[in-house]
Amino acid sequence: MGITPDESREVTGWVSAAGAATLDLMSHSSAMQPLPAGGQRVARQGAVRGAGLQLALRLVMALTDLPVATFTFALMVTLVSASIGLIAAFLVGLPLLILTGMIARALANFERARMRLFLDIEIPRLPERPRGFKASLTDGPSWRAILYPFLQFPLAITTFVLSVTALGTSLAMISMPAWINHVPSRHADLWLFSVGSDLKAWLATAAGVALLVFGAGLTYALTTAEGALAKALLGVSAAQLARRVDALEGSRARVVDAAEAERRRIERDLHDGAQQRLVSLAMNLGRARARYDDDPEAARVLLDEAHADAKHALVELRDLARGLHPAVLTDRGLDAALSGLAGRSAVPVILDVQVEPRCNPTIEAIAYFVVSEALANIAKHSGASRADIVARRAGDRLQLTIRDDGVGGAIAHPGSGLAGLTDRVGGVDGTLHIDSPVGGPTVLTVELPCES
């Protein structure tokens, strides 16, 4: 008795599922079995070493808290006071207040690195600083970064004083049997009792051990509180994350719609262009073969037409492939690919590209598409006599600036090409800014994350 293909797939799938369930059960059973005695001992030793290292790092943080907090607090107090005091003097304080926010953001980056090193806390980076004077003055993350040193300073003082006091006192008490007999009076006064004998010295040692454990726990608690404060003020708030997720979901949905529209366009171009050329090519070749013996001249004419159709089809397929993802972009990078776009542009283009090291291939493809669409729009609508394209890599960001001297008035209204570019850039957490007053010039500024 045979098994049909469908039955075979069902049996195979059932066996695979059963095997997977058996393996999962075996894995679960083995995971539930206790480790051998040697393995348990190694695991405990690793846990103890990890806890000891973490506590040592937190102690180092507590000891360095005061100088770091004092510097940042004094700097912020000076800058904020000067900014507020100079606001009445021809509004000079407002630019200084924006500069204070920029410095506070830089200090926040340092504080995030400190939290990651000492507390193993990963605090998300703040959003990019907004453009524009008013937006910079009302930027919430900058104000939170300014507020942070004012709240951290008293907490850092508390952490430093209590940690140093507990550590110093406990070490003195623990080591008392070793040094009490070398004191000329052979006597030491502590807060609650005095030590004048070996028995009391050893009792002080026991109390010192308890104080050391208490001080370690106190240091752990205070540094944890400081980490929570940094996470609350220097990270991205839950409301901001929710808004960002909503924006990304919307932009990605629009990108999917744009990709579907692009797929339909490609199908239409293939059907109306290259496919018709290939059909004509096949028909001419068939007619030429039928007439080859009886009328060689007519066959030669048909072969010439077929040859022309083949060349036109190749050109159309090459243009279509270049519009999707040019091979030069993969092989030689963004500089060579943009040079090819500039060379084919109907408007003269001055190109300046410095993108090293190369970005993620997806980001390079989006940058290429943005420049391609921008040059097409410039040629069709701007009336410009020239265009300038600058591409730079600044840290982990790719910055594109596309400028033309046309008539301006470009607006990213729904359904337009600029709106599509905005959606495509936003889909990878990038930004696109359009500055196009009526009369020109038009400046398109794009920032993309290189490692998205």
C-alpha cells in the first residue's frame, strides 16, 4: 500500500512534531536534573565572583561620585545662573541657555557611560537635538539633562559620605587586634564603647564585619537609587517611547504601501516595456526563419528589427535594475553610485561624498534612492540650473544635503514624492527636513542611522 504525497507530508510533519516534542521534553528533563556536586561548586564560585566584582565596581562609583557630581553641579549652576542673568541683556542669555542644554547633553552621555560601566545599566540615548531656536529652547530631554546634576549632587554627597564612613570605620574595627597593642595607651574610644583589652578588640572586629556588610548593602542601595535617577532623567521616557513606536508603526505601514505600489509599477513596466520588446523579438525571429529560404532580403530586415528590439529590451531591463539596486552600489559603495546618478542627471550636479567606513547596505540603498528621487524632482519641477549634493558620515549617522537653486516651494503633501521619501527615511528611524521657501533655494537634509 503506497502513501500519497499529501499523506507523506502529513506523516513527516507528525513525526517531526513528535520528534521535536520528544527533544523538548528531554531538554526540559535534563534541565530539571540537578548539577553534579562539582558543577554546583563551580556555579556558586562564579556567582560569588560576579557579585564581588559588581560590589567592587559600585564601591568605586561611590568613591568617585563626589568629584564628578561636584564638577557637573558647579558647571550647571554657573551656566544656568549666567543664562538667566543675561536674558535681560538683549536676550544674550537665550543662546547661552541653548548652549547649556548642549553641554548638559554631553555630560549626560558621560553619565550614561558611567552607569553602564559601574552599574551595568543601559540607558537609551536621548533623541537628536531638535533644529530651530524655539525647538531647542523647549527641548524636554535637554532640560532633564540640565536638571539631573541638581538632583544627583545631594545624592552623590550622601553616597560618598556614608560609604567612606562605613568602609573606613569597619576596616579600622576589623584590624583593631593588629594595632591596638601598638598604641601607647593600649586604648581606643569608639562611638558607643571603648576598647582596652584583647577581648574587646576581637568584639570590635566582629562588629566591624557586621558594619562592613551593612555598609556594602547601603552602598549598593544608594548607587541603585542613583542609577534609577539617571535612568529616569537621562533616558527616553515611556511616553516618548510610545509616541516613537506609534510613529515608526505608521511610517513602516506607509513604507509597505509604497513597496507594494513599487512592485505594481515594476510589473507594469515589465509588461508594457521589456515584455513587449521580447514578444516582438520572438515574432520577428519566427517570421525571419519562415522567410529565410524564400526571401533572404526580407528575412535580413526582420533580423535587423529583432536585433534592435533585443537592444531596446536590454536597455529597459538595465534601467529597471539600476532603479531597484545598482550593482555599482554593492561593489563600490555610495560614492561611485552617486557619481553615476550625477553623471546621468539632466541638471549639472556638484558632488561631495565622504562616507568611510561604509554604512549598512540597507541604509546605502535608501540614501541612493533619496538622491535619485531628489534629482528627478529637481529636473522635473524646480527649474534649477545646478544642484549640490554633500554626503558625510558623522559617527553613526549618515548625513545627506541636497541643494538646488530652483524656484522653491517644495511641500511634502500626502501622496507626493517627498512624502514617500519621508516615509522611507522614517522607516529606518531617520529624519528628513525640507527647507524650500518660495523663490528658492530648496535644501533637503537627510540623516540616517548607519547601522540600522
